Amino acid sequence: MNDNTQASARDDTLRGDADAANRLLLVVEDDAALSRTLVRSFERRGYRVISTDSLEGVQKLLEDHSPGYAVVDLKLHGEASGLACVQTLHEHDADMLIVVLTGFASIATAVEAIKLGACHYLAKPSNTDDIERAFQLTQGNAEVALAHRQASIKTLEWERIHEMLVATDFNISEAARRLGMHRRTLARKLDKRRVS
């Protein structure tokens, strides 16, 4: 387990803000390069940033910190689910603004993330602008246009795979067993659809 617990001092011009206590952001990402990029980018925007790559790291950081914002990768090392991190963060502070990032976007995981306390869900690649905008979109929008396109067989298969991944806490072997397919077949399907 690699806890890159990083914190940075805020810009002097932001120290007087009433919002200063809430400008602490937690990044939960197991891709070290992406984590460093997010940390640096948010620091440049005036956030104090701490980071970790696991649920255990989240639990440890919450002993000493209470972030107002969090960016959580959906799939962490060891096939662990970021959904457990979302649940832990929301239980710690129901007002925390949590954005889930994923290379495995699906309706099933988006619904679960929102039900567990995330304010938004973004497919990778997403940049800091997208994430910061998502922090501000905490209310639903009844004006969003409804799609008129029917789902394809491949889309339906993809949704079913993700429902099973969520149900098995991202255990690929168990999901493959429940779906009635070989583990390698499922792994290949996930690799083909993954967005870096």
C-alpha cells in the first residue's frame, strides 16, 4: 500500500478566505502519475491537497483531516472499488463534495456512486476543469435532453458486465463466474473498453 500523503500550503492570497477550511481536497487514485498531476493541478488552483491510493489510506487520512472535496477513482489496486471509498467519505461528512472518476463508465456504477454520496461521476479522461465544474453541479438539471437512441446489444452487454462488477465488488473472477464466461474473456472485454 502506497500512501502518497501530500499536503501543500495554500497561496497567501487565499489564506484569509472564509472558505479556507473547505479548500482541502482528497485525491484517491492508484495511478501514481495521474495522482501527481491532479495534486499539482489543484494546488495551482489554491486547494490544499492530500492523496492516497486505497480505502485503508482514506480511513487513515480521515483520522486527522476533514476534506471538503474528494476525487475518487472507481477502480483501485487489487480490484478494490472506489465505491467503498465514496461510502466512507460520505459517512465521515455528508456535505463533502465527491466526484468519481472512471475509465469503466456505466449506468450501474454511476447510479451506485450517486446513491452512496457522490455529487458527480465523470468518465476518464477528465481534466481539472471538468472536475472543478462537477463540484459545482450538485443539483439535478431537469432540462437535460433525453436521448432518443436505443441501446445496442454491445451497450446492454457492457451494462450487464458492470452491474455484475459492482455486485462482486470488482472481483473479476467472481463476476466472470456469475456471467457464465471465462475470466480471460471478461478481462479482454474490460481491456478493450478501458479509457486511459
